Amino acid sequence: MKIGVPKEILDQECRVALTPAGVYALVSYGHLVFIENNAGLESSFSNDDYIDAGAKILSKPEEIFNVADLILKVKQPLEYECKYLKPSQILFTFLHLAADKKLASDLCKSKATCIAYETIELPDGSLPLLIPMSEIAGRMSVQIGAHHLEKYFGGKGILLGGVPGVEPASVVIIGGGTVGINAAKMAIGLGSKVFILDNNLKRLRELDDYFNGRLQTVYSTQHKLAELILKSDLVISAVLVTGAKAPKLITKELMSKMKSGSVIVDVAIDQGGCVEGVKYTKHSEPVMNIGNAIVYAVPNIPGAVPITSTTALTNATLPYVVKLANSGYKAVFNDIPLKKGVNVHDGFVVHDVVANALDMEYLALKP
């Protein structure tokens, strides 16, 4: 199979969808890999690194899309990239369609098979391709929050861990999944006072045991959420419903009552965000002000640490890439988790949760 890797073009997206090690593995199976010129440079991989691994370098993105049967990306295609897609192609990337009906429509028009990293789901409910990026985003959310709490960046001017004799900052984490637990690790490590909310009592018990009393677990209700947010310095929203839009848990009214200079890092922004009125921001302009809060809403947080995140992502995606390369589209019918990743095929949304979130016609995927 011919596999193409275009350069990412989202604002300050420095990741690339495949490492040279991934290229080497695919070439060893007899596949051809095409990399756009300098696609891996920001992740510290040169054209020569890819050539040495067996790839061919092409100079323009349209050349990649013209030659490839399987397109590998990190982030969702932008509008002009969608126009390059053909019915015979497979696109494998993060899509996050629940918050982007225009993109879903464009992908349907292409009639390509579009597989989303974030909806590949194992029998235990875990999301193996989302986990590494969630780990990174969770850990980064705390250092991002700490940065924006500094007075010179618009924050209230508080150190997360305090110092002897000075109370530490209060960090509220909404959601006890992969993002939440990694955010908690960092916040505790910096000496913050940490609260983590979830509406799953089993998960709260697991978190309580894991952290051994170093944070406070709280059963999430709207009343308790509001009470803690009004006392917080940093809020991290880490709620995920697979394939669906994020619930709007933090209202404008609530933010108008928060302490001035408080920071919210909305990690759920990929799925529309948990903050009412929030819009996508970007690494070059990462925050917006809503009420008294500074809201960070960058949808590609791990793109800021591409050396770490590119390698972590390829480690997770490569087994599925190999299956698609070896068997093509039919691979999804031999692998239930991979089948759950298919969001769009032959002009229709074929993931029921995504279709429901977008209010679009759903058609069950068939061989």
C-alpha cells in the first residue's frame, strides 16, 4: 500500500503522524511511504532520517494526497485538504467531529473512509490512541495554568505551591479520566491543594486509593461544582464522552462570580469545550476572557511538545496503521476497536454517537 504523511498545517502544530521508526516498520512489510518535505522537522526528524528509514520525500501536500491510498495525519484536515481526498482513500487522524459539522459534511462529500483516533475503543471502554495525548494534555494543563496565573500574563499572581507560611493555590479538576489523573499528578507535585470531581463513585474510590489522601475526591453535582469553582484559582476541565460533544458545565454566570484572574484550562475544547461561550484559541493567541476568568482553549495542546507527543502517538497508532496497510478497508471488519474508529464512509456518518451529536443522518457501516 502507498502511505502518505503530509505536513501538519494547523496553527503551531509541530507534530507529525509518523516517526522514522514507524516508516521502517511499514517498509519492512513491503509498503511504500511518502513524507512531505520537512514534515517531521519540528519533531526533530529530518528528511534524511525518513529517507534512511525507507521513505520517499515529496515536495507538496497535493503530491502526497495524489499518490497515497492511506493518509496519516495528526489533526483534522483543513478545508483545502478535504478537497484533495478521494473516495478510494483512507484518512487516519484525530477528527473530533462532534463539534464540527462543517468538517463532517466536507468529509462526507469526499466519500473517503475517515477513521478517528479518538473513537477507537477497546472492550474495556478505554481509548488506546487518545490515552497518550490525554496524558500529555493533562500534565501540560497544570504548567499552562501555572503560567497564566502569573500577573504578567493576566492572572491573579499566585504560585501554585505557595511557600512556607503562604497558602497554596486551589486546583479543581473536573473529570477523573486520563487527563484528570495526569493533571492531578502534576498539581500535587507542585504542592497545590487539589480537588477532583467525577460522577462515578467507583472511579472516585480508585482515585482516593491511588493518591492516598493527597487530594480530595468530590462527587460531581452542579451545586458542588459551582461551590468549588468559586473558591478555585485554577480549573481544569477534563470531561470526555466518547464521540459526543462535551457538556457545558461552567456557565458564563458562574465565571462572572469567579475570583478575578482565575484560570480555566479547557482540555475538552476538542469536543466543543466545557465552558459556555468558549471558542477555539491557538498557541499564538491561547486565551480569551469570559467573566472574571482567563480561559485557555487550545485544541492541540500536545503540539507544543512535539518531540514527546509525536513519538508517543506513533507508538500507539502504529499497530493499527500496519493493519490498515496490510488489509486496507476490510481491516476494520476484522478488528472491532478499529471498526469503532470509522466515523465517515462512502458519504455518510457511520458512527452513531457522532451522527447524533451532529444531528446528521446515520448509516450503519457494512462490508
